Amino acid sequence: MARIEHGALVAFAQELLAQGGMEADKAAATATVLMEGDMIGHDTHGVGLLPWYLDELAEGRMARAGTYDVVTDRGASFVWNGNSLPGAWLLTEALDLACARAREFGVVTGVIGNAHHTCALSAFMRRVTERGLIVQMNVSNPAASRVAPYGGTKPVLTPNPIAAGFPTSADPVLIDVSCSITTTTMTQSLAARGERFPEAWALTAAGEPTDDPREVTDRGGSMMPLGGALKGHKGYGLGLMVELLGQGLSGRGRANTPPGPLAQSAYLQVIDPEAFAGLDAFTAQSDHLAEACRSNPLAAGNSGPVRMPGDAAAAKRRRALAEGVPVSDALWQRLAGLAHAAGLPLPAAA
């Protein structure tokens, strides 16, 4: 596995996207978010997506240029039609706007319909927390169905990730979880390799629990909601919340025909602690809670230490910035092929 200097890999990804037809500001935002995904350990949502993104641009499924349509804007809330533009750019623009307005309104909520792929939600968190603000986000894809409602057999929902970022006086608390017990990417990857889930994380088309991902990818089965066979009503409820906040408030969802195979709906909210008890008061609580969790006595079989969500991501990010971003040999070969086709030099190893 190679390690590539962060700045060089961002510039390479940006140039590849630009040569694929993506407008300059959108290529820059997308490359930055993909790189952040790799640095914090979400390599399934990092530069490994570049070959797919280039295919989407070439086929016209991802818009290369243009802007969103403002559906409504009341200052503290806004709704955009994303027009199939890159999700990384749309969310970056929306978060920056919400951060600026949060200083005035205290709480700002934005909703986007019809966005292309939005990358790893945790890759956006630091953009907000480093400003001393709180962020909540969730995303669904009404153009796809992967998860059956609890007690049912026909897929209706998508994994519907929920993410949140909270500032502390040190590393932020970063939460990024799926409302399904596993993800589409993991399911497809395991199926392609002929491997199985570690437990029965899916249902067959007849509703029987199974550990075979091919029951989902090839035979009409579904992924279970978070909580599995016994407690899946909890993940099912969270998944409904995500879909209704993003699709319901944007007005673009399953009730009307999505424009293509990927038409994501996103909900985001930025909170300024200064509009409440203040940032210092907030971080006093977040620091205390983080320390109480990290210093917690270890359970049997746990080598520890207890971590806060975001601790591992922060450590990986620091290493990536110091030593280079890790890129697997297989992905490096794919990137080399893209670079050769585009007439671009590959960035050197760190």
C-alpha cells in the first residue's frame, strides 16, 4: 500500500475530475471531500470513487456544471433542487451558507433534493466543528430500495446514514452511522468476493434471515434495519425519520419519480452554541463527557481504551497528513490507468 502526499493527491483527483468535464469549483470541492474520506478511514468513499464518478460524468448522470435552484429561502431555512450536481459540492456550499447564517439565526436548516452522490457524511463534519459549530446531517436515495420495513420483505428504504459533529477543546466528536445493519457498499463488495456477512444481516426475498449478501444483490432480498431480526424496529424508525426529513421537506422523494438511478435527498442543520449557553459552556460539557467515556473501566475482552466516535478518524487523519494518504495497490493501478488515459502524471509517493 502506497502513501501519497495529501496535497498532491487532492490536486490529481481535482484534475482528473476537471478533465472529465466537471466545473472547476465542483472538482475542487469533490476532490477535497473524497480526500477527507480517505484520511479518516472511509476508503470506500474516498478517491476509489473516482472511476465511477468519471463514468457518471461521461454518461451524463452526474451534471458537470451549473448550479442548484433555490426552491425556498427564509434565512434560517432553505431548500434547493440539486439538479444532479455533485453531492460533495452541494453539501459543501450548503454547509458554508448554513455556518455563515447560524451566527445570525442560531440554528439554520437546509434541505437538498436531487443531488448526486454525497460521499461520506463524516468527511464534512470538521468543516463545521472547527468553526465552533454543531452539525447534523442525514441522506437518503429515493431512487433506490435496499432495506425492507421491519416486519416486511419488500425493500423500500436505503441505508440512510445519520451523522453529527460536536466541537470539543480537542478532537471533535464525529458520529456517522447507518440506519441499516450494514451498507450497500459492504453488501456488494462481499457478494462480489463470494464472502458472507459475519451474522445474518439480511433477509431473503421470502423474509428469512441470511448471512449471504447475494440474497440481496442477486435474488431480491433486503438488508435488515439497524437492530437486526430482534430489534430492527429501532433502525426502521430512524430510517423513516431520515427519509421524511430529506425527501418530505425537499418535496423530492419516492412519491414522485426520481430523475435517475441516483437522486439523493439531504437534510442538514447547523447550530451555533453562542446562541444558547455559549461555546465555552458547550465544550465544558463535551470535554467532560468525552473524558468520562474514555476513562471508563474496560469490559471483559476489550483491550481498550474506550474511544469516543471520531477518535480513530482523528488519529488516521493526523497520520495521513504527516505520512501521506494510504492508497491500496489495486486502487493505485486503477488510478494509473486513468492518469495514462488523461495524460496526467501520477503523484509521487510520500
